[in-house]
Amino acid sequence: RRQKKTASHAVTELENTKDCSQTGKPLLCPSHPTEELRLFCEQCDQPVCRDCVLGRHRQHPCDFTGNVIHRHGDALRELLKSSQQHMDTLEDVLSQVDEMGSAVRSRAEAVAADICQFARGYVRAIEEHRDRLLKQLEDLKVQKENLLHLQKAQLQQLLLDMRTGVEFTEHLLMSGSDVEILVTKGVVSSRLTKLNSIAYSAHPSVDDRIQFSPHERAGQCCGYEVFGAILNKMVDPARCTLHGEDLHSARQNQLSGFTLLCKDTTGERMGRGGEAVRVTITHKDKRDCALKPTVCDNGDGTYCISYSPEEPGLYAVCVCVKGQHVQGSPFTLMVKHKFREHQGVFHCCTFCSSGGQKAARCACGGTMPGGYQGCGHGHKGHPGCHHWSCCGQVKESSECLCGPPSDTSQRSLLRTVAL
């Protein structure tokens, strides 16, 4: 009754359908209580009585309920069948959902077990790595302490020997007679000279450079990759070396480079990156001409320096680590002109490559009788092997020694015949 669409409809309480079916009591029209619902209005899709047909359903198509029940009943049966199929499908889906829920719970429990096992293994690996690092640190500390103790004992012994020699000499000079001084002078001088010639370090033999790098890769431990390493190496620029085929020579407009290998104070490879590397490449004749090299840290103690020179000539190269020149720096770099391609043809002789043309020439300087201006194999001046017609080079992959021939017609002739 609250909806506008059905506010004017007559509403009655539903009687017990079970009782109605048992008693067979006819259904009466809610608008005409004395009339039984025997007809069906197709337009309004509802049962009506005779008075309804004569009244507001006058123009509507109506028929007896017995005549239309089969058609509407069949439609209901089809809907019922479709609904039953949907019910069966829904029951199957609900069953699958329950099974999937069980599978999800089982899978989650299995994954949780894997996570716990992984975490336990990871914890064991980290603890083992921790113990290994502490053992390495203890060994390093003992090693440094032993070296310091050895140095200390040596210095103390040297100091004791020198103090004894000095005290004896002072006592000799102060209390000894002239004869005694002259008699013992040789022994005392030899002793003091020997003590003074003993070499010793003016600094402690080791330093306190012990660091822990938590981001350093430490390899595998119990099958897990672990991080964290003890660093006690210090780069020594004087021991760092430069390597590469393009160290002292390069080509114009061609990418070249070399490699810097960093080493520590003992000459061992650093094995890690992160150093402050500075490279400058300056033209010796043109002060305003400088290259901008690229320094690539490989993370293993090596650095790749690459550059592409635009101007040929001599360059001064400086490679510094922590503000100090490395071994071999500074050095000279020669940049040659860009590679010159051959303009001629690589042939056995002019006679063969030109098809016997008399006007074809060759840079090898060979001659042929009969008015030929080029070379022929077996004749005077022929190099005896294949060579380039433009410059006479006998190596096919070589650089051209001269520019293109001045006679373009002859060059075109050779190229055309060769093709």
C-alpha cells in the first residue's frame, strides 16, 4: 500500500493454501465478494470475475481460466525447470566453494610451514654467518696484535741496545783516559754504526682500519645468500694499475677505453668498488679541447674508463684515486685520424678487374706492354698477390694510405667491372 503503483489495489490476507486445496473452496473476487474468479484478463495478467469483465476490463481480452491454464502452466513449468537447473548449478558451485575453502586452508598451512622452515634455516644461516664474522674479526685482531707485539719487542730490544751503547760511550768519553778512548774507539764506533744502520719503521706496522659493511655480499651460507663483510683493506693509489689495448692509442670518433685495477697496500686486489676515481683527458696542443670520460664501477675493484675523442693529436691522461695518481699516471695518449676506407677494388691486377681496359690504372705502380696504363700479374712492378687499386696495400682489411683517385672515370670503371 505504500507504493504509488499498487496503492489503489485491493489487498486481502492470504488464506492457508493447504486448507483451500483440501476443501476446494472457490476463490472470490476481492472487488466483488459474491462473484467467483472464473476468468483471466490477458492484458492485466490476473484472474477476474464476470462483473470485472463487464466493468473496468470491458475492452481487455479475457478467457476462462480452464482455457488459459495450460499455456500459463507450461510457462511456469519451463521457469521451474530452469530454476531447478540453476539450483543444481548453485549447489555444485557451493560444493566447489567449500572444497576450495578447504584447499585454501590446507595450502595456507603448507605455505606457513614452508615459511617457518625457511625462517628457521635463514636464522641458522645468519647466526652461522655472525659466528663466522666474529671469528674472522677475532683472528684479524689477534693478527694485528701479534704484529704489534713483535714490532714492540724488536723496537724495545733496539732501544735497549742503543741505550746501552750510548751510556757506555758517554761514560767512556767522560771517564776514560785518552789511551782508553783510543783503544776502544774502533769497537764503540763499529757498534754504534751498526745500531744506527738498523732499519725500523717510524710508524706502527699495522693500523686500526677494521670496518663492517652490512650491504656487502658475503656469498652463500647454509644455502642462503647472506650480506655483511669485514673490510680491512685500504686502496693504495701507488699500487693501482692500468690495463687495456687502447691505453696509449685511439681513433678519432671511435669509442675507446681502458681498465683501472685497484689494489691495497699489500698489492692484493681490492675486490670491491666505491673508490673515488677521477680521470682527466686533455689535448696537449689545444688547451680548450678536453674529453669527458665515463667511469664505470664494476663493483669488484675494477673500473672501466671509456671515451670518444673528436680531435686527433696527443692527449695527456691523468688517473687519480683519492686525489693521488695511480701507477703509470699521467701518460700520453695518441689519437689517430679516423679509419680511412679503401676507395678502389681489391684485385689481382688492373687487366683482370677492368676487363682489359687500357686506361685503367693501379696504385701498385705495375706496368704492361702494349699501351696499358695499369698492372698485370706476371709483368713488371706487379706485387705478386691481390692488392688494393687505390693505394697498393696487399692486406684486404688494412687502412687506405691515400685519398680517392683523382680520375673518377677510372674509379667508376674499376668499380663497375668488379660488381
